[in-house]
Amino acid sequence: MSEKTHDLIEFLNAVGDRIARIRQVRGMSRDDLADATGLTYAGVYATETRGQGTQIDTIYKIAKALDVSPGVILDGGTITRNAEVTV
């Protein structure tokens, strides 16, 4: 595996981890997030666990449903239950 491919996989995994953490802090299940975004449960699961489905429109839909900016999902930040995630 090339270094470039390895870096991309790490980035996508980090994005998926951030989505899962924000969803959990917001008290949402994967089903809740799927309903709020129009994605399937399998789509949410794949995005969270394997970084799949991380097209920009998917990131936007997820960010909107989680009430955070897309940048927070991409770059990270401190996650609190009732407030915007701070970076």
C-alpha cells in the first residue's frame, strides 16, 4: 500500500469516527441519523466504520442532521451535547 493510500484510509477512518462520536453525543442512533439524512442504515454504518460514502454531499447531509458545520466533521473538534462542536 502506498503512503498516499494509507493517508487517505486514515483520514476517512477519522471522519467516520468523528461522525459516530458526534452522533452519540447528540443522542442519535444510526437509524435516527439515516432518517434525518435520507441515507440508509447501511450507508451510515459504512461511513462511520469504513469511511465509505464520504462524498461531499453525504458529509453535508450528515453535518446538517448533526447540527455541526461540515468542517467539524472533516477537521475535528470538541464535542458537547447541547452546543455547536468547537474547533
